[in-house]
Amino acid sequence: MVDRTIEGKRLRDVMAEHVSTDERTDQSGAAVLVSGASFAGLATAYWLNELGYRVTVIETARELRRGGTPVDVEGQTIDVLTRMGVIDAVRAKALPPRSLEFKNDDDTTLAVMSAQQGADEPRNEQYEIHRDDLLDILFAAIHDVVDIRFGLSITHLENRPDAVTVTFSDDRRDTYALVFGCDGNRSNTRRLAFDGTAQNVVYPLGGYFFIKVAPTTALLPANVSQIYSVAGRTALLNGYDDQTDVALAFRTTAEIDYDYRDRAAQRRMIHESFDGLGWKVPAMLDILDADDDFYFDMLNQVRMPTWSTGRVALVGDAGYCVSPVAGMGGSMAIIGAGTMADALRRNAGDHVAAFDEYERTLRPLVDDVQERAATLGMSMMFPSDDDELAERNRTLSEGTLNL
């Protein structure tokens, strides 16, 4: 929900030495499995195919998982998409630049962050693209060269020194040289492959959020984001030509035990936190109440001691979710896939060395993004109390806010 936690230039500086050439490393058609068909899975499948592997992608949903808010593309993400040959398709679908406005109860603007710079400013090149558009671009890059199977999940993994035997939800069993878990924050692959080490890896940030993409343009102008905060509660709107992202987040001191399938209970929690607030919150609550087509979750990160075990490795949110606060989930998935590809190419035939290089290369960036999201991102976007709110507003008035 926060744009550009780390500047594009910093991403390039951290990762530049690891950009590979177009050299193809032939892996003699070894079979590999990718679990998950979102950004991490599709990008990982692309690179594995380029390296000569025989790739199968499985996705538990019956089709690509559509919906969700637009994605920021910048820094090292642009470098990876350029190497994949799809950056022109991304630019063609890029949304207009947007500004970010901080609002008061009476809709007074406290501060404005100017619209992002685009292709006419190469040093700061960054784009915003609808999630479904980027998903389609990545899918088009692989759909006719890899085996993609929908409606299928993993039920058991036997991670041996020489191969991984996988049992699927249709009871079929296959053996793969490598398995890549690209199946998101609640990764099934992580749960099956990492045993006890996958427990307690979810790091709560102290809050919960609701988000919905609504087919309305009445709440704010297009190409503008607006944020309204009181102590412990924040309302966020992103305006587009044909839709609006509606988000509400509230801070907590402890985790809430709730059923992720119970929309009515989630709706009650949101009303308990936001009923009676001003600004545009009443209209946002009306959108919440219109139907059950919304997303509700804890603000959290995934922090694992290692991203691989044996012949299984994690890419994207499954291994290092940075949280929506960072605004870089899609970027980290694509960067992670490119970093994994570079490590496999340089360590052909030695997955242990490749997985080690992948983690050594990427972890400093992940740690930096996660730390900034957990500290600066939370206090700036979702101030927890009056003191944090006053400090946030002071930095706004001084023009020193740095997201």
C-alpha cells in the first residue's frame, strides 16, 4: 500500500553486480516443478525454461488468480523485465503517474507528494500497472513453452538427496530435480518442505487491513492517492479512470483470532474500528458492506532463517513476504526469480551452491525492505498513537517525509 519504500537507484546499486548475460545454461531437460502461478511463479518458470529445464507449473486455483491492486515497477524490477523481453509490453500498459495527498477530517490537504516520474526520466524510471495486466504479460511469456496445470496442489514432498518426489492432490506422483515454492504468504510448499523451521516465521506488524477494488470513480480524482489517519486507524484511496482502491487499516497490540473465511466477522471488526470517523470513511464503509468481494488480512512479513532445504527453494512471498506496507511484493517476486536464475546459471549442476548464492545475494535487499516497512512504513502510513501521528504530521509539514 506504500509506493517506493526503496528508491529505484538503490535497488540497482544493491543488485547490479548480479545481472546475468543472455547466456543459456543447458540443464539437459531436467524436470523441475514450480508451485504457484502468480508473479513469482510465472517469472521463475520463465527463467527455468530459459536455462534449459523442463518446467511444470501448478496452481491450486482453476485459473490465474485475478484482481488486486496495481503494482509498482521500478529499479531492479525493470532490469529483470528488460532481460525477459517484456518491458515494452509493461510500458504499453503503464498507468499515468499519480500524486499522494495526506488529508484531514475536513478534506484539507496536509501535504502532497508529487506524481512519480516515468520513462522521460530514465534515472528514476518507474511505472504503475494493473496487476492483471502484468499477470497476463508474464503468462504470455511462458504459456506455450512450459506445462501449466490448474486446479492442482501438492499434498506431500519427499525431499531426497537425488530428487524430490511430489504427491499431488489428484493422487498422482512425479519426481523432479528441483521444486520451487512460489505460492505466497501462506505457502503450502513452505509448510510441507520445511517442517518445524516453517513455524513461527510470520512476523506480525501490529495491525490488520481491508482492501477492495471498487468500480467507482466518485470518491476522488483519477491518478491521485489520498490518505487519512487518526491514531491507530488509517483510510487509503487510490483513484483510477475506471476504479478505486479502497483500503482501511487498524493497529493492534495483539493478534486477533478470526476465521479468514468469515466475511461477516471481518466486516464487524472493521466497523468497530472505523464507525464514527469523518472524512470519506462512511462512504468507504458503504463499499465494504456492498458485498463479500474484499480482502482482509493481518499486516505481516515472512522472515525465514533460510529460503531453501535440500532441493526445495522458495521465491517471493513464500520465503520473504515484505508486507503490503512496503509496496514491493510484486517487485520482490520478480527480482527474486531473476536472482535465482542468475545463481542457477553460474552454478550449473550444483543446486546447493546456487541456492546459497541466491540467498546471499538477495537477503540484504530483503532485510532492508522489511526493516523499513516495519518501522518507517508503519509509523508513517499507519501511526499507532497520538505521538506517532503528531511526529508523522510534523514531518509532513516540514516536507521531510521519505517513503
